[in-house]
Amino acid sequence: MQPSAVNQFTVRSPNVTYTNDHIESRYKYSTTLVEDNVVIPQEQSVLFRTDRRVPKTGLMLVGWGGNNGTTVTAGIIANKLKLSWNTKEGVRNADYFGSITQASTVQIGLDREGNPVYTGFKNILPMVEPNDLVLGGWDISGMNLADAMRRAKVLDYDLQTQLVSHMEGLVPLPAIFDQNFIAANQQSRVDNILTGSKKSQVEKIREDIRNFKAANQLDKVIILWTANTERYTEVIPGVHDTAENLLRAIDEGHSELAPSALYAVASVLESCSYINGSPQNTFVPGLIELAVQRKVFLGGDDFKSGQTKMKSVLVDFLVSAGIKPVSIVSYNHLGNNDGMNLSAPEQFRSKEISKSNVVDDMVASNHLLYAPNEHPDHVVVIKYVPYVGDSKRAMDEYTSEIFLGGKSTIVMHNTCEDSLLASPIIIDLALICELCERIEVSSADETSFESFHPVLSMLSYLLKAPLVPSGAPVVNALAAQRQCMVNVFRACVGLAPESHMALEHRVPSMMRGALAKEKVVGTKRVSPVSTVDADENDAANKRAKTH
């Protein structure tokens, strides 16, 4: 078998229509209802409509001057300028490795010989190019991004020297700061903060967003928190429980309002999607209610880049294989500013919660292994070791019960270049969130359309503690999270979900091409099944254009 690749493609189907502005796909969504011991297949007609017009998009980062913010900025500039630099291993060229949208592929079908055909993830639907993102943001440190890049010590020296002239003119806007929510050891960085009441701070952030959008002639702006982990907010009735109470608490300057929540409120009021890249509970009930009222996307929580991503793969594998994990012990040490902030107990507790819940849905899926409310022992430890800098070390031990009382132990060591793993995820979050803003769904009369729920659970693949709509199940299994995105985007262009049944390679009468010529059933050679001539569908898509 010889896989092949395509870039731009057009779907030729009577159920898919292309216009200059939209792609419309009439789709049969299949589910299965279980009532007692009866399993009932169900099918629902859905019309997807995707706006093909890719907007000029800005990305404003809270914590722009931190390790992640400077690395995202440096990476986009390096790719835009096609930079190369010397390392001790040789010359490296700018790339987007680690980005699901830019560096991963999706199988879109088979050629006439039965070979798989792949395309880039970014080619399924029209998507913003990362090089076209306009960057800005806020930081409690007023250091320009060139000096902040040097301080971060993430990038190779030769690359830094080429980027300095492009980054020294980039200076973060003054940020909201509340010492009550981050570790005391961050005080030395604080020289660029907003003063005044919480209400005036929210209004200033809203003004910053409007000015950034106007100055850069942007169609839309996405706001993303990549600043320090905050302690958990104490959710107080009458303060955080409803949108009305939350806005009143801001007006009254209530002390238990985290900076991240103030940014989120400002973003929602400006109709800008907001993504929380840290583990704190930014999205209190009142904030979610406000987003639902205004139909603005929220995504969270906490970037999933290293140890947790591996855990969501390994535990899914073990439980799916009928092996019972009974003890999971995870240890980390890192030396960047994130590690320093997490060395404070309250900030560590936020991270511990987001890391600890990642296996819950996989454990709950297998009642043959686990009794109700039974869970593996799960311990997470994080230590601050300044010497290792941004090169985080993660060590995990998985102990499982196997056949007839046996034990199996897997020990894993993972060295994670923290910001180099997180930065492509930040880009992916912005690009996928923006794309979801252009997708509408009609599940009834095909005349009234709606967007996805404002709690954008589609982003779960990229986040440790996925935020989902109230009552919806939380999915942490990594493969399922990725397949969700792929299959929804496939549906938007009229393609069936990836089933991996591959009957064309398993059932002799369905085989085609080179495979069919080699297969004999009994004494009779089976001919390949003819492929329906796709030209029959041309009339349905006279205006079809490659997207």
C-alpha cells in the first residue's frame, strides 16, 4: 500500500453545496439509544453551514511577556520570515511541529487502487493561517518581548539574535494584578499594572480590545490566558452564581474576583471568545451564564502538552485492553516562572486538580474492572528546580492488576520543553476556536441556524481539564477527543466519520485495485468492485470551488 497526499480538495456529492461564501452539508447524524436491554439505532438530519471567508484575526494573550507568549510570538515571526538558525546539531528551519492544525494529517478516503489518501488537518475546512495572526496582549511586566525572550531562555541563541529586531518594539499593555491570587514570589516582575477599581479595570481591558481591533483593522479578536496559575476562587452565592450577580460584584469591587475572570468578562462583553490556558476555576457559574446569554465561546482549562497528554493515552489503552490501573503516581519538576509560581501551595492545588481528573471518564467506562465509585490511587507532585529552566521533567509510575492476580508496572520518564510544547497548542486553540465561530448547524427546518454551545468542548483535545456544557459528559481519552474534531469537520464537508472498518481490505468482494487482483475465493477470482463515477453528481455542484 502506498499512501498519497492532497492539499486542497472539493467534495463532489449531492449533499454538499459550495457557494462563494459558504459550504453547506446535509448530513445524517447517527446515534444509538439504549433503553433497559434494548439498543435502538437513531438517525437525525443535520445541515452544517460553514462560512468560507477567512477573517483577519487577532490573538491577544494575557501574559504576553511570559515564556509561552514570547515563544508563540517568536515562532510566528520565524515562520513568517522563513528563518533558519544554527544549533549544535546543525541548521534548523522554522516549522510548526507540535501543532495539530499545521503538522498533522487526516485520512480523507482511498484512491481507486485502495490506497489511503491524506490531507493536512488545516485543509479540511478554510482556516486562518498562523502566520496571518496579529498578536498583542497584556503582562504585569513591561519588558519588551525581545528582552522577555532572552529572560525565558527557551530558544536557541542564534534564533534569538535574528528575532531581536522584530520583537524589541513589542511591549505588553498594562495588566490586571491582584497579589491575592498568585504567588508572592511573582512580585519582582510587577511593574506594568492597571490601577483603579475592578469595574474600571474591566472597562480598560474592553477599551484595549477595541483599540487593538481597530488599529489592526481586524475582523475578530480571540483572548487567551497564558499567564500565571491563580489560586482557586471561592465561589460565593450572590457573587459568582449568576451573570447579574457577577456584574454587580465587579461594580462593587468584591475582593473574591480573580484577574482571569475579569479578563473573561471583558472579552465576553466585547463578543470575543476567551480561552483559559491555566488550571484555575476562572469560569464560575455567573461567567458561563453571561457567555451563554451573549453567545460567546469559552474554552478551558489548562494547556495539555506533556505528562497529562501521555496519561490520557496510556490509561485509555490499559482500560480498553482490560488491564486495571490501580495506582498512578506522577512527579514533575521544572525551573521556569510557571514552576516558581506553582511552588506556592494554593497555586499548586489548582494544577493538582486539573492533572488528577484526567483518568476519571476512562475508569468509569469499564464496570467490569471497577466497582461504582472505585478509582485508582492517583498522586501528583510538582517541584520547583530552577536549574532545569523550561525543560520540565515528568516521571510516572502506572501499577496495574493483570491476569490471575498478577501485577504490571510501567515507568515512564518524559522530558518536556514546556513552552515549545505549549506554544503550538496556543496557536491551535486560537485557530480551531475561530473556525468554530464560522460553523452553524440546523437540526430542524434548515432555515434557522445555531452555533455550537458557548462552552466550546470541541477544544478538549488541547486542554487538561475540559470544560463542557452543564450535564454533558467529560471526555479525557485523547484519541476520542481528536476524533471528535476530525469527524465534526468532516461532517461539515459531507464526509462520513472515520470508522476504520476498512471492509474494502477485508471482504474479498469489496476489494479493489491491486489488492483485488491478488485475491481468489475458492477457484474463482473475485473482480474489484467498480467505483461509482463521481461525475454523476456534477450537476449538484456547478459552483463548486476548491477550498
